[in-house]
Amino acid sequence: MSIQYPHKLKATFQGLSAVKDGNGDWVKPNAPVVRENINCRVQPNSKGTTIPGIDGDKIVFDAIIYVEGRLETIPTNAKIEVFEKDEQIMNTVLLRFSRDSFHSRLWV
């Protein structure tokens, strides 16, 4: 039997939203945000397909990670780790993030 999302994703990044400190000043949180145990499937980029970068350059990515359901936004350059059972199979950074109706995609 085939499992649609056989891997687990862990994403680590700095918080996106600023919060007010005791003086009422807006500050970014220092503690990193960690999202883990997210069901996913890794599809390697065996054809050398490219995606457009922010400045228009073409970026060759290693893989697309399909995630079950809609995730909150994960920022570019977030640390991405993928596990198969207890073994780490990928340790990289996020190049692009997309959220659709039924799944989210991460290009790494």
C-alpha cells in the first residue's frame, strides 16, 4: 500500500510578526519559530527545472515538498529538514513557498 505523505517536515525560522515590548515598542521576537511533525512528500527535481527568483534570475531547485493541507506562510530561507521515519533525508533552506486549496508546496 502506498502512503501519500510518507515523510515528516520540520521548519525553523524567525517569527514574521512583531510584538510590543514592555515599553510599547515594536520588536521582532528573538526565539525561532519551529513547526514540526508535518506530513509531507518529497519529489526530487530530476529534470533540472527552474523557478523564477525574486530578482528574475532562474533558480534550479533540488526538490518540491508537498504538504498535506494549508500551512501558515513559511518565509524564504527558513531551515527545512525532512525525515523518513527516524532518519533525516534532507537538510536545506526554503527557496519558495506556495499555498493552494488542498496542499502547500515548498521549493528547496
